[in-house]
Amino acid sequence: MNGAGLPSLASDPNAVFRNSALYREFLLEREEILRHKWYLSEQAGHDVGFEKALLDWIVKHRAEWRNLREKEIAKSESRG
């Protein structure tokens, strides 16, 4: 661990990736896609698969989701 309480690269070479804002955004987006996959699968009565859910989510929801995320990020930055 370093002085900030985060793992050092020597003990955890992947720490840089896990602590990056880009990786956190990727994980949040992936969570939304998996939620969408569950919803589509429930509607269809079977597992529709990740690729179909991904493409459907990108076409129908990604732009709006990104706009909301950008507003959330800006709001949190203005507070902190």
C-alpha cells in the first residue's frame, strides 16, 4: 500500500487500471448493459445473449446514459 492507502504497483500491477476513471466508467456501462440483457431476456422468455443486449442498448440507450453520467460527474466535481 502507498501513503494514500492504495495498493502499490509492486504489490498489484493492475491497480492503475482498477483505479482509473476510464475503467470505472467501463464497469458502470457494463453493469447497465447486463441489466438491459436481463430485461430483454425476461421479455423474450430466454437468454438473449450479451451481444444482442449490447447492440440494443447502444442503439436505444447509450447516448442518454452518457449524458446523465456526464451531468453526474460534473455535479460531483463541482461539490468536491
